[in-house]
Amino acid sequence: MKCRKCREKAVINMRQHKLALCKPHYLEWFVEQTERFIKKYKMFTRDERVLVAVSGGKDSLALWDVLLKLGYQADGFYLRLGIDGGIRYSDESYEKIKTFVAEHPGTQLHVVDAKEMYGESIPEVAQRSRRGRGKPCSVCGLIKRHEMNRIAHDLGYPVLATGHNLDDEAAVLFSNTLHWQVGYLARQYPVLPEGNGFARKVKPFCRFYERETAAYALLAGIDYMYEECPYSEGANTIYYKELLNKLEAERPGAKLHFYLSFLRAKDKEGLFANWEEKKVELHACERCGQPTSAPGLCAFCRLWPEDVLNKPSEAFVPLTLIGGLKTEPSEENATTS
Amino acid sequence: MSEQEKVKVVLRRQEWEVEPGMTAKQLLQHLGLNPQSYLVTVNGELVSEDTRLQPGDFVRLVAVISGGRG
């Protein structure tokens, strides 16, 4: 198989685009396409600071890498979950991210360690709070969302970027359609506008297949975490992705068509245009100020005992790594020069 | 006559040895894996699905699906 651009040996064939490319042309294409999606969906500009939520996996590290190559002001945010699962999952993930930061001088990584900051790892707080039927995933999602919003707000990032790819989006779309979750379908889009104290949320990789983001990470030499979170075994998302890949193997382009047709129906044909979200009166959480549907504490703040909530605000300042050098929170603005 | 060198294949903690000669796509199908869900590297380099495996090649399969509980 030959590269369409130079006729050298191709390393990847994207059947949905009828496009095979060699390594240099694939890396070039991937970066150009990311820029195209950022502009098409008006995600952010080069004047805006972008906080990239990183997990140590292929998608988030590839996204951070591409945004830096494109010259965006992109810094990272990492939540240390404290998950071991016999594979030192969180420790290994953190090592991968620190390696990435060390290789990109001048970037900043803001780290929230759940155990250090709140006294418990994610599995521990899930067990104590008895949320999630024995799995920490719902608590993990709640804490991740809260902390991403908090750090973006407190450190002045108007944009929060995640590495969601087309397979993620198609799986969510499939799930929400199976269950006719109209509210979720109405909100699903590559950009969620800012508001209610939340940063704008963007998904610059939303039109890449998952195998394309993995291929980019491999070809760009990004050392990412291959192992999955031990709690993801049996996850609905993975099951739906496998189903969609079976369809894709038989019908090249099926996943892309499914997702893009949905976006087109929303943009051009008015799908959900007259759908009105039930207006829920939002209140500011008494402790953290983030919006919550009921007066009092938000779901995140209700997770923690009083002695944690009463810690001084300095205790919740993230650790910041700059250009590979570890600094204390009070030295957050130090440089490596 | 010496036995032809096989191809070593690794996916996470699983290992196989297969005969050379098949393509990367045929290897995935032989192992019951969906080519949409895996990338194939041969001797450390990403290869396209029509790449034919040679005696002594070291193949690492990279699972591309990830995701939490939805």
C-alpha cells in the first residue's frame, strides 16, 4: 500500500477516507486536520489559554502534543486517582505524563492528588460513600468534572480541552439513542459553551477514529499508558465501541457517517432546535461556589467530611510542574530559565 | 534443513508464535481480533494491514479501544 501523497510505503490506511499515508505525511495530516476541526467548530483561538485534561493515555497526550505543535497556549491538568489495580495504574500514568512534560519545556502541568488533597483515593471515597455499586466510576466522574472546572476557573483558563475521539462520541451517541436520552442528545456537540462559571469545553479530536489517535501517538513517539483503568473492564462504552467496530469492519465509514449525520441533523436540519431543556434553577454551592441544582452543598462537596472541607484554601492549590521541574505550589510561577 | 523462523506476536501479557507469510490483517483475523480495534507494529514500526510478516519478525499488537464505564 502506497502513500497517496508521495507513493512511499504507507503506514496507515483510513478506509473511511480512502486515504493511505506514510509516516511523515500522516503526522502532517493529523496536525492539519486538528487545526481544521478547531476552526470549523470555533473551539478557541491562539489568544486563549487552553487547559488539556490529561490521563496519561494516547488521546489526551496526543492532543496536548498537537496543540503545542500548532502553537496554542496549552497546559495540562492531571487528577491523581490513586488507583493501583495490581498494575500501579495511577503511578504509571503519572510517570508517562511527567515524561511528556520533561520533553516539552515551558509547558505547565497542574496536578491534583486526591489522596493528598482530600485524604482519600478515588476507590477509597467510593467505598466510604457507597456510590456506584461497588465501582468507583461514578465518583471518579464526579470528582474529575468538579476538579477540572475548579482548576480551569481558579487558574484562569477559559477553555477546557479533552481528548475525546470519534469512537468515544459515536459510542455515547449510540448509548443515548438506545435509551432515548433526549437531554444528552440535545447537548452532545464538539463544543459546550462557557457559562454558569464553567469553562468552554472542547473536543478537538472528535472527528478522528480511535485507531488514528493511537497511530499518531505511536508515530510521534509519545510514551503513553497502554494499560486500561482496571475498573473499565466490562464498561458499556467499550462494549458499544466493539459493536461499532464490527459494523465499521463490514461497512467502512459507518462510524463517521453515524456521528457526522447526527451533527448535520443538528446544524442544518434543526434536530432539537425546538427542544427546550427543563429549566433547573441553579444555586451556587455554599462551599465551592460551583453551580448545583439544590441549595446547600454540591454533590462533590457532600462527598467529604467536615474536617476536609474546613481545610484552608491553600490546601487545595494544585502542584504545578513546569518544563519538567517540580515546584511547590507557592513557586507556581517560577520558570526554568 | 532448519525449521523456518517463526513470527513472535505480543498483545499485552499474551504471546503467540505464528508462521511467517501472512499479512498484518490476516494475523489479526487469525487471532480473532477486529482489525479496526488494533494497530500492528513490526519490529517497532507501525505497519499497514497489507504488510507481509517475515521470518523472525517481532509483532506487537496495540489495542486502540479505551474507555470508562458509561
